[in-house]
Amino acid sequence: MATAARTLLSRTLQSTARQAFPKPTLRRNLATFNTTSTRTTAQPLRRARQTRFQSTEAAPKKGGNGLLLGALAVAVLGGGGYAYTSGALDAYLVDPEEAKKPKTGKGWIPSFKDYQDVYNDIAAILEDNDYDDGSYAPVLVRLGWHASGTYDKETKTGGSNGATMRFEPEAGHGANAGLVVARDILEKIRQKHPWITYSDLWTLAAVCAIQEMGGPIIPWRPGRTDKDVAACTPDGRLPDASKEHKHIREIFYRMGFNDQEIVALLGAHAIGRCHPDRSGFDGPWTFSPTYFTNSFYKILLETKWIYKKWKGPVQFVDQESGSLMMLPTDMALVKDKEFRKHVERYAADEKTFFDEFAAAFGKLLELGVPFEKDESFRFKRTTDDE
Ligand code: HEM
């Protein structure tokens, strides 16, 4: 192994534990709590790679290999041009002459590589040790979900097409509190890639965040357009965490989801946390809030939950450590028989969860979008790079 590579590996391995549980309380609690996913500790190398590419350093250049593959591809195919594709290798199928042209103006069509570049730039800014649990990834997932979850299948209004949360009526909706953090960091990416629409950018960022946290590959298509303030949806389309089964079904059936898809989507609560100054609720759902795993379901089933004694809204904490939480809507997933059977399936088999989450989340991000192309991109994780 080359010295530089060895040094890098050693540096990343040393920081893995710190990155995995950036908050001392989370690290400490892991030692006394046995129901969390074992993947976090069982796959240090993968996490090390993830850490490396989530660092504040610029994402690694594709370098010689990329150029070589590009040249080969061009030679073999007689010029790649615009490639709607799902193969990771095809990221490089860009005609060098095309690449020199300015990325703007009539007739210019972004290639898969242009979108992968956006993906890589988002991946490079995810980590920030001064923010929450050390990563913006969870709040980017929440932005993508809240931008899309306003969809109403009857009136065909709302959804990710439009990025109307840029405007005050929708930005100010209670459910969207705190999402300004996500919109602001993506603004930096938009300045570098001004050709991408906000609605494509926000959904792509959610895909990037999930993949870079070790989650499944989520098929993604470009083609959303930004709308103006008139397209803002009325308040109340997103779920209220203090409610239960009936409300959850009303909200998600309105978007066009079934029970299985609802349970799959809620597995995203494996990542991130509640903030008292945003939703009023407090705490993370898992001990590994920056890693996408099936641990939400395991913890939900295996833990003894008690009401949190505090002046805030009704929520649950784990009896053993008092540091994990569940919302009333989360608890509804184990109380309701139909929901519970999927919770059990996902707790028992992470691959099934990943497959069904990827399908449901991809669907969520596409609700109400009039795409012209059927084929989806599958972005390459920066963590799979070595
Ligand atoms: C019944 C449905 C849902 C309810 C009631 C709900 C409620 C909440 C609440 C109250 C928070 C805390 C916000 C804060 O204080 O910062 C939150 C965070 C979060 N939610 Fe949900 N959620 C639901 C569904 C979903 C879905 C479908 C996804 C994605 C597929 C999702 C992803 C997230 C993520 C990633 C966070 C963490 C954000 C962060 O750490 O900043 N949620 N959710």
C-alpha cells in the first residue's frame, strides 16, 4: 500500500469512533445499551471511508483513473455525450468538448456527471463537528422529505416540484422550523452550480445524505422546475408528531402511500434528532444518528419506553438510559397491528428495509413531478471510491 494511502487509512480509522459517536453522551451510552444496530461498530473500515469523504476537505478528485476511463469511453463509443444512465462507470461518459462549454444557455443539457459533481460537492460539506451530531446529513433528508411531503394526489398540488419552501408562507410553517439550516448550506452548492433548480438540488441532497450515511442507493431523476410563491401549499399538510395511527394514514394516504411504505419511510428516524427549539421535542432516536441503519425498528421493538417527565410535549424516552426518544407517531407503529408487522420485518432484515426504503423514498421525491424521462440516475457514493 502506498505510504500516502496508508497514512490516510490510519488517520481515518483513528477518527472513526469519534465520528461514529461525536457527542460524548452518545458514545458513553453505547457501552451500556445493547439493542442498537451492530453495523456501526462491525464495519469500521466502511465507516472510516465514509468519515474521510465526509470531512471538510474537498471531495477527492477522480484523478487519473477518471480521466483514463473518460478517454477510453470516448474512444470506444465515439463520444459519450449526454448519458441518462444507471451505471457508475458511465459517470465519466462525457464528451471532453461538451465539458468545455459553459454550463448554461439554451440547448445545454446537464449530463449525469454534472449531477454527480453536485452530489460530490454536497458530500464534501456534510460533516461539521460543531453542528448537532457532526453532520448536516439528517437535516438535508428532512428538507427533501418536507419539500415533497406536501403532495396531494387529488388536487395534484404540492410535492418537490417547485421548491416553494423558499418563500415565507411555507418556510414559516411550524413543521418546517429549523430547515433554514439545510436551505442555507445548499445555497453554497447552488452558487457553484447555478444551472440546477432548487427543487432538483434539495431532492438530490436528500439522496446524497442517505447514501453517504451508509444507506441504500436511491434512484433519482432530474427534471423538477422551481415555481413561484403562488404555488406554496397551505399549512397542515405535513404530519403532526403528537398524533397517532389515524392521522398518519390520512397524511400519507393523501400522498398515495400504503401502510408498508409508511413504515419504511419512518425508518429514516434512525438518523438525526429532535430539537426543542425546532419541533419542541428533544433527543435522538438511536445511538448512531449519523448512520443510516435499521436500528430505529430494533430499538423501537426492544426497548422499554416510558413517558418523558418534562414540561415539553408528550414524548417517550428509553427507561434504561433516558437518552433516546420516540414520538407518539413512532410509537403508533408498534401499537397498530398492520404497521407493526412491517416494523418486525425491517428490524429482522436490514436488506429488506433498505430495498423498500429506497423504493418508497424515491417515490416520495418524485410525487407530482412531470418527468420527461423514465430512466433514473444512481449516484456513486464517495465512500465507495477506493
Ligand atoms: C408521521 C410522520 C413523521 C413525523 C410526525 C415526523 C416528525 C419529526 C419531528 C418532530 C422531527 C424533529 C424535528 C426537529 O426538532 O428538528 C423529525 C425529524 C426528522 N425526520 Fe421526521 N417525521 C415523520 C416522518 C419522516 C419521514 C417520512 C422522514 C424521511 C423519510 C423523516 C425524516 C426525519 C429526519 C431525518 C429527521 C431529523 C432531522 C434533524 O436531525 O435535523 N421523518 N421528524
